[in-house]
Amino acid sequence: MAIPISVSEKWWSLVIKVVDWDTEELGSVPALVQSSSGIQGAYLVPYLILLLIIGIPLFFLELAVGQRIRRGSIGVWNYISPKLGGIGFASCVVCFFVALYYNVIIGWSLFYFSQSFQHPLPWDQCPLVKNSSHTFVEPECEKSSATTYYWYREALNISSSLSESGGLNWKMTICLLAAWVMVCLAMIKGIQSSGKIMYFSSLFPYVVLLCFLIRGLLLNGSVDGIRHMFTPKLEIMLEPKVWREAATQVFFALGLGFGGVIAFSSYNKRDNNCHFDAVLVSFINFFTSVLATLVVFAVLGFKANIINEKCVIQNSEKILKLLKMGNLSQDMIPHHINFSSITAEDYNLVYDIIQKVKEEEFDSLGLKSCQIEDELNKAVQGTGLAFIAFTEAMTHFPASPFWSVMFFLMLVNLGLGSMFGTIEGIITPIVDTFKVRKEILTVICCLVAFFIGLIFVQRSGNYFVTMFDDYSATLPLLIVVILENIAVIRIYGIDKFMEDLKDMLGFSPSQYYYYMWKYVSPFVLLCLLVASIVQMGLSPPGYNAWIEDTATEEFHSYPTWGMIVCISLMVLAILPVPIVFMVRHCNLIDDSSGSLASVSYKRGRIIKEPVNLEGDSTSLIHGKSPSEVPSPNFGKNIYRKQTGSPTLDTAPNGRYGIGYLMADMPDMPESDL
């Protein structure tokens, strides 16, 4: 039986990365953990444009390539040209780097989830410190806020710099271990088990998001947040940074370059309509992002309204003191103003009057404008959005523990869903190439990743998360996707690829894709690559360190060894491409080993067939030895279901007998290299 993989099983791990989870903030982390700017007015138009000219075409390309060649990311590019096999290895390395710190964020969510079964929530108020004479509020908390203190001190117990390790944070170490155990157990049986789990992990977040949206719309100030979200800022749209960040979001939201898309699509039936899948998933992704962003800004509007009310009360008290001291005249104040129950509108009226009358000495009065728009503009970003801003907002909800449990359970589900796709992008290509048992490889991969991931659960671990997030994925992924586009369009041949699509789909795809793949997408990708390199060169490499004494963040430049690590991450991620190219170009490997990983190509035909098929995926599926599996008898069209050929259906990714299949085809890819 072929493994039926539905759209929701395959793609929700890639689709549900809600909001502008610009990976620059949290490594493509699930929604609500990313930039508070989200997909708001200034980002919505660039995001939609780049989705149409980069996202959908390249997503369709990866789907089609995986379905056509029926291998993981290493096998696919090795098949098109052995000299480009390094693209798949680079994807695996990037997936591994991302998985290392991504699971740490799931561990953080698990910690907050476990702490949510309390009333009041532990981050609701600042802790009290007792000494021999009196009790006082923790100074670090008093200078910041209860949720900020809880995040930096109770959860992370963060050090003051990257160089100050501080030892392991055992609470987070246990949470990281739990996260890797969950991923390992879910993935150990491969796509079948993760697909079943995906049903729950894909639908549950929608239920929670809808609940949060309904609850959020009932909150005071939510409309202000949503209005802010949809207010276009045309001056911001002209900045290159906005387009670069929008493109980054498209990349990570669709999983382009990670190899997971190719790995999952290799299980599709040969006549599956992957074009429909590409368009459907891309637009579900977009509308899910908009839905989640509505939730974010509804809650941020509520939070901004609370802060603004406090601002109005505090500054109204200042005005009363200034009136009593004679610094302000009572004649300035309109008669209808009642400072005991003053509204934000009345306060702003008084503020404007005082500012005009006391123009020269106004700054010395120490009054603030108290505008909700100002609070929304300076809303926190990155991890602070989920673990500071949202946690603070939830403390004001009725039944706050319930909402906290639901929120962090949703984050765990979203994170695990994305991790399944990321791990699949590592495991499937290696299994295809080296023919190792998937269960053993999964356990080894998770164990290695856990032990390496211990650097992220030191007291300085949050700074390493920032480092990996900034330098291990974004630039290498851009290069990988550019090379993927070149490999298919230039090396394999766009005309041949379009014919393959017609054969698979039963119809010719729109010429729109032809021009996007051949001209527009490569040009835009190169522009983004140049912009990313320039931005890295102009922006001083560094991180925001939490200073305990002042209870504020302070920008620190990376030390010399930190810069070496940053550069090494980028180099290691892309290094497989030139290495494999040189090894193949100089014939440094003997292609006579007989493994599926060493197939020789000449004029589009396989000239050496594998001789050792022991442990092949077909025999694993059926529990048979290769000799017991009937040889396929293919007709002219390999994409049509063949009668009397059970092997074709029983090996969903075609990994047994693929050599025979390709040897009979007159239109095999001919490498120009």
C-alpha cells in the first residue's frame, strides 16, 4: 500500500508558523513568539508580493522536484547533477542548526506551560524580599516589570554577557530533554506516526487562535491594536529592510531550502496535483498569518490601553501637584475636566494646552503625552512578544491560568509541528543516501542534538540562540534556494521540467511559472542575497544583553571568538556545496561501490545499476528481502499507474527499483556539468 499523505499531514508543520515569525527573532518559531510588527500595514503588501513572485513558484518547484524524482534533498540534487549533490547536504546542515536552537524555544514554552497551573500566575506580581528588618520588592523586578523579571531571572536566570557562561540552568535543561524526547518518539516511526500526530497539532492551534481572537476582540483597546495593524506606513515600505524581512518570512513560513518540502513530497503519488498543493498551502499560510496577527494586535492593543491608563493617572497626579505648587495656573484647565476620573481624551486636551502655554519650560515639567499609538510602536519584539508581552496581557484576563495553559500548549504544538518537518529534512536524505535504519538514525540525531543544545540552556544560552538565529540559517538558505533554482532551470532544463510537470499533472502549468523560475525569482533572490550581505556588513554584529543592576537591555558586540563562531556557522552551512562539487569534478570518489548514493549519469541514462539493495526501503516496508520483491515492468509513461506492477504502489517514494525506472526513460536529465 502506498502511504496516503494528505495535505494537512504533510504541510501543516510548514504552514502554521503564524504571524511574522520573522526567523530573525526566533528562528522561524511558531507564531506569537516573533516580531510584534507582524504582517501589519507596512509589511502586508511586500509580504504578499514576494509570496507571489518567490514563495509560490519556489514552493511549487520543490514540491514538483521531490514528487518527480522521489528522493530526499540529497538524492534529488545528486540525481539532477552529482556535482550539485552538496545542495542537499547544505540543506541538512541548515536544518540541523535550526533544530538545535528551535527545540530550546519549545523547551521554554514547556516551562511556562508547566508553571501556568497556578493562580495567580507566578509572573503576576514582583516577588518580595525579606531581611531582618523589613520586606521590600525585588529591586530588579521593581525597575522593570513582573513578567520581564520572571523571564530573565526566574526562567532563564540569564548572565550579563555571552562570555559569562554561568553553568547550566537545570530547569531549562530538563525542559530541553523533554522536548527532544517528544520529537524523537513522534519521529521514530517516520512519516506515518508524525502524520497522525499532525492532525491534532495542526487543528488545535486554530481552535486556540479563534478563542483568543474572540476573547481579544472583547477586550478594551483591542480595536486600537487592530487599527494599528492595518494602518499602512508608506515611508516604511520604501526601506530595503522591510522587503528583506518580508522575504525572510516567506522563506521560513513555507520551509523553502530546508529540504523538508522535498522529503515530504517524495512520498506523494506520481500523479498528485502538487500545483494545487503549492497554491493551497501558500494561501492558507498567508491567511493563517493574518489571523494570528489579528490575535497579536488585539492583545497588544489591550496591553497598550492598560499602560496608557496608568500613564494618564500618573501624569494627572503630576498636573495636580503642579497646580498646588503654583507652577501651573488653574485657568489653563477646562472647567469640565475632573482629574479624579479623567479620560485619555481629556488628558490629551489638557496636555496640548499646557504644551502651548508653557512652550519654553514645558520639558522641565516632566509630563508625558500618553498616546496608545506610541505604546504600540514600541511594543516588544522577538521572544519578548510571547514570554513578556503576552504573559503580561494574560495576567489581566479573567481565568488567566486557563488562557496561559492554552497559549503555551498551542506554542508547544506549533513548535513540534515545525520540528517534524525540520527533522524530516535531516533524516530522509541521509536514509536515502546511506541506507541506514531510520529509527536508529532518529535516536542518534536527537541525542547528538540534545547534547550540543546544552550550550543554549546555560545562563548565557539565550545569547547563543540569538547568534545561531542570526547567522546559521538566513544567508545559507538564500544561497541554497538560489542554487536549487539554477539546478532545475539551467542544469536540468526548464523546458524539460515543464514537460515533466505536464506528464505528472496531466496539464501544462501556467507560463507564469516559466517566467518566474527563469527570470524573476532568480533576479529577486540575488537582490535579496546582496541586501542581506550589505546589511550584515553595515550592522555591527552583536546581541542585547540583560544587565541585572539596571534591569535593562544593553547592546554588546560579539567578542573575537564569538565572531569566529558566527562566521563558522555560515561557512559550515554552505561548505558542502563546494566540497561535493570539487570531489565530483576531480573524481575523488570511486563510483563503483554499488550504492544508490553513487550512481553515474551519462546523457540522461544510468550506466551503472546498484548491486547491493539490501536494506532497501521497499524491503523495510514489506518485510521482504530484495529478491522476494517482484521487478517492476514499466511502460512508456512512468507516472501512470501500471497494472501488474505492485511494487510501484507499495514503494511510495520509489526508492527500490528507481534505477530500472530511469534506465528505460529517453528523457532522463543530462548534466551540463
